[in-house]
Amino acid sequence: MDILSHTLTGIAVGAGVGQFAKGNTTKWNFVVIGALGGAFPDIDAISLWSKFDGTIGKWLHLSHSGEEIYCGKFWYSHHGFFHSLLAMALLGSIFYWVPFLKNKFSKKQVVSKDHRLWAWTFFLAGTFHLLEDMPTPDNIWGGVRLFFPFEVYIGGWNNIWWWNNYDLFLIIFSVSIISCFLLFVFKKWEKKKWFSMGIIAFGIMAYCYQVHRRPPFIVDASSKEYNKNDEKAMNIQKDMLPPFLFNAMQQFDELLPLYF
């Protein structure tokens, strides 16, 4: 899945968790933290940066090129440590401990009591990112290193291609929009938090349903078959979506400077 879909997933999670906030923090905190958590695991893709070898690689005296790191199975490779539950827990805890210690040693409370929820928001958003990566092709990594430091990789199920998943993007986008709408507009509706959770749960079920609707089409995810798989993924979208929606998504896709 692409970075845009992961970020929107994080926003939906942040808006959902934000419904349970009781402190004086702004609701935008949850949306922003959720977006960060949803996108953050892909920080390990920085090794593909064209200037990586001459900067970070040089400073750290790395013996492997950025491309070798990205496609490898080092702990810092793509789908390695940063795609694990441990990483999400450790990084998420920062959103708890920093405000907690700041309050502890400050003469007055300067941050909200909702910092526990901030930590959960980051953790859950990042975990959803890991789950969304599991149905992708097994090429190179064979999944994500979910239970780091154990070396087993989980996922790589070949259910969906890395790109051209318009239907899944539309589900994620819709859930994030509805969740934010409930968070910022319906301020006095007592049951909105549970309705928001229901929307997210429905989105998860719809996502899983769409993933399993796809026919088996990824026989080999190697570079030799890349264009064929890419074309097949697009044709599946064309069959799944109404023509007007498919055309609109294709035009939107062409406007973005990244794959999705």
C-alpha cells in the first residue's frame, strides 16, 4: 500500500481515538499523531533516497548501498524493525512519557491528560500500516518483521499489488472523512464515539472483503513480471469499479507525483 493510504488510515484512527479524549487537548492532536503513526513505518524506505549513500550512508560508514539496504533483511531494512509492533510501541510511548515527565517536573500542568491516548493513537495507526502491508506481494521481504527481534516475516500473501488499489483507497478515504466529520462537527452527540468505532470496524470489514474479492493474479512479483502485474491490477480495478468512478480515480492518480 502507498504512503497516502497509510496516512489516511492513521487519520481515521486518530479521529476515532480522539472521541474518547477528556483533557483540554485539541482534537487536531489526535489527527496529526494518527497521520504520523500511519505513515511512520515507511521511514525505513529512506535508503532509496538518491542522496542516501553520500549522506546518511557516508556518515554512518555503512558498507552497503541504500538499494542493498532497502532490498535486504538488515534490521533497518524496509519491512524490518520499523514495521514491527515493538517499534510502534516504543515510538508511541514517546507521546506518553514526554508529556508525563514534562508535567511531573513542571510547576503547572502544561499539557493534557490525554497523553495516554496519544500513545495509543500512534501505536494503533502504525499497527494498521503493518496489517495493510501484509496482503502485498512476497517479493524481496516475504512480509513484515512483525514480531521483531524474531527474524520471521509475516505476510507477503500476494492478495493485492503494491499500487493500483483504487477500491481500497476509496474505503480508507471514506472512513477517514466520516471519522473526522464526527470528531469536529457533532460535538454534543453522546453516542458518536461508538458510532465512530462502528464506522472504522465497518471499514475494516469492507477492506478485507475487497482484498479477498480479487482473483489470484500475482504469480511472480519480480521485476520481470512487474509491468504485467501492474496492468492486471489496473484491469481488476476497471472490472470492480463503475466506469465513472474508475475514470475519476485514474485521473486523480495521474495528478499525484507518487504511486497509489
